[in-house]
Amino acid sequence: MGFYEDEDNGAAGSVRRSLWQVEPAERRRMPDPVREAAVRAVLIVALTLTQSTIAFLLTLTGSWLALPMALGAIAGTVVATWGVLDVLITRQTWNQRYGVVSEPSSTARALRREQRRVRRAARAAAQPGPAGRIRRPAGGGRMAAWPSAAGDRHYQATSGRG
């Protein structure tokens, strides 16, 4: 009987154990806006289910209140759907704004930099000609922004009669 804090049996060697023991949470607490939206959605869904049950029971009894309650239950279903979607959208918005910031460590950054350097060197070795991003035409002429229509058979010069 020495498990309660209120009891003091006077034993010198008794170990006192608290009723309330704080255990570390397995999951982190939801952000406040998400939690508020979730509570709102749970309340709306609970009220809608209650209203639907009452509408069903009134329908079974043949009461005149069955029709207004059924219409209210249908409207409640629409609002409950909105509430659940509100939770999902609020959660996604929170994650996008304040979610995990992906910052690679300096060693990972250096490794990626080295891998890019190796890929560029391999690409440059595989390409004949000057090592630049802009490739010149084989004839050495100037590149046009748009290809000329002269070589396109759809735009052949006609006599104008179609």
C-alpha cells in the first residue's frame, strides 16, 4: 500500500512511487492551426453524425420533423467534408511553410560538387569540338533564333492562288 503519494506509513526504507509519471511523447505535438482545424472538424463530424442518427430515428417514427432533420444532415455532411478538407489543407500549408528545412551537411555538399565535376569532365571528353554550352552550326555561320522557312515544304512560295 505504499504506492500512493498521500500515504506515509513511516517505513524508513520504503520507496515512494508517484502516480503521475511523465513519459516522453512518441510523436511531436501538432502545430496550433492544424490542431484547431482538427478539433473543429471532429466537433462538426460528431454533430453531423448525431443529427443523421436523429433524422433516421425520426424517419422510422414517421414524424414531421424527419424532413427538416434530413435536410440538415445533408447540409451537415457538406460542412463536415469541408472541415476534414480544412484539416488536410491546413496541415499541408503548415508543412510547406514551416516544415523540415533540408540543409545538406558540408560533406554532402562537397561530395555532390565533386560528382558534378566528374560528370562535366566526362561529358566534355565525350563531346568533340569546343567545350562550351552554345554549339555553333557546322558551316560556321551565325545561328538564327528561328529556323528559316525556306527549307520547309509547307511554306513554299506560291503564285498566290492557293
